[in-house]
Amino acid sequence: MPVVDIQLGDRSYPVHIGPDLLVDGNIWKPYLSTGNILIVSNDTVAPLYLDDLLITLGDIPSEALILPDGEKFKTMDQWSRVLDTLVEMRAGRDATLIALGGGVIGDLGGFAAACYMRGIRYIQVPTTLLAQVDASVGGKTAINHPAGKNLVGTFYQPALVIADTGTLSTLPGREYRAGLAEVVKYGALMDNDLFTWLESNIDSIAGQDPETVTTMVRRCVENKAQVVAADERESGRRALLNFGHSFGHGLEVLGAFEQLLHGEAVAIGMAIAARLSEQRGLCAPGTHQRITTLLAAFGLPTSVPEPFDASSLLEAMSLDKKNSSGTRRLILLESIGQARIDTGSSDEAIRQAIVDCNS
Ligand code: NAD
Ligand code: GLY
């Protein structure tokens, strides 16, 4: 099975990718020889996969904390519950936290691990496609604050990531497709070969052919590994991973996440960013069309849904934390597989790109 190493000196770790890894004791055991173990999961994922994990742990003592499911529970209250549980267990600095779930559990569990006793070991066990290709790798941990998403958090790397692609079989189709938006993102921004491979494998990807899914996750993680190794704390290149996200976050600020999943909003954002790149002459004509054709083939949206429009989206994007001192900072394309950080787009050009995506 593939293993991708995230190379960060003494904070390096492997990402294991493939089916049936939850029950592969050989991978797990070296990490669990000492200290208390706390598994953090939610009430959707735990009934599906907690037993498998407990069987793998065998007679290694562990406890499980099952949180309510949903982004609205990525809060300080739930984070506190994790810390309270560690205290009640009398967990020491040699304890290990296992985050079993999607990006919400991974971010919240990782942030609790980062804070308890100034940092205990944690293992990411991502069970959504989005978490396997993005959230579980790279050490961004966070909870939400009423004033903003992921406002409170830290960079704190896991010791191990186990991406059991078999768990994706129970993921709702819409969540799987939303994860595919992040997959397309890697191809569009840094890996032309991946993009072409996606175009050639639409049916087996949509049908979740096990070997194809494992290859797809591996290729995304390899891309993320490269970026994270070069810029762990996002002082430069890592910002490229936000391709499509400024527009997506704008939609979120408008409240569109009642209507759109994160990946769906990112898909729309990538379509707008590609259109803008093309209209500004940064990339070749046809780039936007190629990206939207692939996104649409995966069942993803490529234009701003009603009741949102260009003006309200532009306004909402002004609050984006990636802007600095009033300049709009966007990730734009030079070609498929090559992105850049750009501050040269006027509001009028952005407005036009949004409108054109909807025409
Ligand atoms: P999620 O964690 O809410 O999972 C989506 C839904 O799928 C949930 O209802 C979940 O319970 C369910 N689910 C998870 N695995 C399942 C399975 N195998 N079978 C059936 N149902 C399953 O959402 P997500 O899309 O995984 O992650 C989104 C979160 O990730 C956001 O909070 C976002 O901020 C964060 N994120 C973090 C990073 C990072 O670098 N740390 C990157 C991207 C996103
Ligand atoms: N999801 C973007 C990053 O990890 O930087």
C-alpha cells in the first residue's frame, strides 16, 4: 500500500493510504506502545468504524469520546470536552489522541492534542475524501469562533496519518463529490499530469473503483507533501493551496454554506479564478473551459447560485483574511498545473469574471 512521507525534520510522519488500513495492526502498533489512548470521533462515524479500530487496538487500553456531528460543533465547548476527558483519564504527556472522522474531527482533535500538556501525540484517521487529500495532512488544526471559521488554532503536525480509502464507501455521494473539488484543485494549481489523469478516469473515480481511489488520494497527498515540506507555516507557497478558496469563503460569508458544501463552493471559486486568469491574459484561452468541464463531470457547480450575485460576493470577499491592507490577493492560474499569488485584479475584472461564469 502507498506511503507518502511528509518531510519536516524531526516532525516528519508517514501517510498510509489504501483500503483496510483501519484493521492493519502492523501500522498502528509501533505508535501505541505507551501512555493512554483517547479516540475522538463523532456520532456518524463512530457507529461505522470505531469497532474496527478497537479490534485493531486489541488489549491496548483506550477510551472513546463521541462528539455530535457537524461543523457547528467545531467549537470551544467540544474542544473543552476533549481536554476534560484527557484530564479525567489522567492522561500524561505520553498519551495519544486518535482523531477518527472527517476534517471537523481532525481539526478539533488535532487542536486539543496540540494544547493538552503543551502537546501530545496524535494520529489522524481521515474518513472523508476531503480530509484524506487535504485536511489530515499538513498540521493545520483549529476550532471556529463566533467571529470566524478556524479563527482559533495552531500548526501542529500529527505523528501518523492513516487514510483508509475503504471508509469512503459509506460517505454520502455529495460529500465524496465535494472532496473531488479539492482533488481537481491539486491538478489545476500544481500537477498537470494529475489533471490529465483525472480527465481520463472520470468513470472509475465517480464509481469509486478502489485502486483508482487509492491512486488519486496518493497523488494528492504527494502534492500536498511537497508544498508543506517547502512552507509548513504558509509564509509563501502554501497559500497556493487556497486556489478557489477566496471566492468560496466569500460565498460562505454570505451564508451560502446553508446551501453549498465547502468543496462545492471551492469548485465555483476555481471556475471564477480560472475565468479571471484567462480574461487577464495570464493563461491560455480554453483553460476555464477545461476546468469547468472536469468539475461538471464530477457533478460539481461552476457558477454562483441564486440569490447570490457578483456585487454581494465581492463585498463578502473584502473580509477575506488572505487580503492585506485593502489589496485583493488571489490565487490565479498561468496554466493548468501552474498557479501564482496575484494582487493585480481590479474589482471590475473580478466582477466581470463572476458574471461571465454565470452567463
Ligand atoms: P466533516 O468532517 O463535517 O464530514 C462531512 C460529513 O461526513 C459529516 O457528517 C461526517 O460525520 C460524515 N462522515 C465522515 N466520514 C464518513 C464516512 N466514512 N462515512 C459516512 N459519513 C462520514 O467535513 P469534511 O469535509 O471532512 O471537513 C471539513 C472541515 O475540514 C472544515 O471544518 C474545514 O475547515 C476543515 N479543513 C481543514 C483543513 C486543514 O488543512 N486542516 C483543510 C480543509 C478543510
Ligand atoms: N488546506 C490548505 C492548507 O492546508 O494549507
